[in-house]
Amino acid sequence: GGIITQTPKFLIGQEGQKLTLKCQQNFNHDTMYWYRQDSGKGLRLIYYSITENDLQKGDLSEGYDASREKKSSFSLTVTSAQKNEMAVFLCASSIGTEQYFGPGTRLTVL
Amino acid sequence: GDSVTQTEGPVTVSESESLIINCTYSATSIAYPNLFWYVRYPGEGLQLLLKVITAGQKGSSRGFEATYNKETTSFHLQKASVQESDSAVYYCALGSSGSWQLIFGSGTQLTVMP
């Protein structure tokens, strides 16, 4: 088995601030993902990466940057936090079509 | 486009009652859809409940079943007798063996009353 770790668990930021979320996996999966989930809505794909140093934009990539410097880690940066923004960011990794998810980072922007 | 629509929550049922959570999909750009049910139990991360990659087949796990119906483009989740421990948020998702992306429904919050 394996595990996906996301840090921090809770993130509070100020409007306009640059914020970074981190994800680590020990499944040794090639592909990793970042999703955003707003209250009462489904998950929306922000970025994914099919291998180290690869980045692919999802439907919601505007306002975000991502980095995959190692196979085991995938970072997401909110380039400029929006006032009153609240969402949960989920990291995942996959083998084939089956995705495994981390516990999430809950973002609140004051 | 490609999309997933599922029963809007919250859904509340009593223990030992039967359950069905509806899921329909639209896969206009996916030649061979794969269908999934994910679940998030309170305090836990999202996890795969079951998946079916072939039309006409049924998947099952933890007493839940779902049949991939290509004719009605549906993948409803059913359980004959729910337990309090089934209280969770359930997500239907659509994928493809040729794509990295999963398309999720909005989730259905299920509460099972003792």
C-alpha cells in the first residue's frame, strides 16, 4: 500500500498573497493531479503531471502554477489569492485510470 | 461535452432500508468510458468504492453495486440494506482508458439514521 500526504492541512491567506500547497506520494505512481473542490460541487482538475518535470493544464489552471521536480512530489501555487475564497484542494496519483487521493488542504482567504 | 449528473443531496435513509443514488453521464468525446464511484467517509480522504470499465458489467464493493448501462448512459449505485457506517459523500466519475482526466459529479451526501 501507499499514502498521499498533503501539507498544510489548513491554509489561511490574505488577498493577493502567493500560496503554495504540497503533495507527496509513496505509491511510486507516474501521474499526479491537483483538483479543486468548492462546497457542494464536484472536483475540478487544475493541473496534472504524467511524469517528473511534466505539467499539463486542466480546466481550471488559470490563477495557478504547478511544479513536479520529483516523481514523488507535486506542488501547487495559488499565484494571487482571491478575497473570501474558500475551497478544498485535493492531490491524487494514479496507476491506469484508478486515482488515489490525499486528505486535502482547506484554503481560506481573508 | 462530457459530464456527470448524480442525485442531489442530502439523502437521508434509515438503517436497513434500501438505497439508490442515481448517476447519468454524457461521454461525447470518450469512445470507451470507464465509470467509477468514489466515497468520502467523515474525516477520511476520497477513496475508490468500485469501478466498471466494460458496458453491461456490474461492479460491487462493501455491499454496494452499480451496473454500467450504455443504453441509458447510467451507473446508479445501489445497496439493499444500508448501515449507519455507510454515511458518507458519494461521487460518480467518468474516465477513459485513453485519458488521464476524471470527470466528477457534484457528490451526494448520504446520512443513514440508526
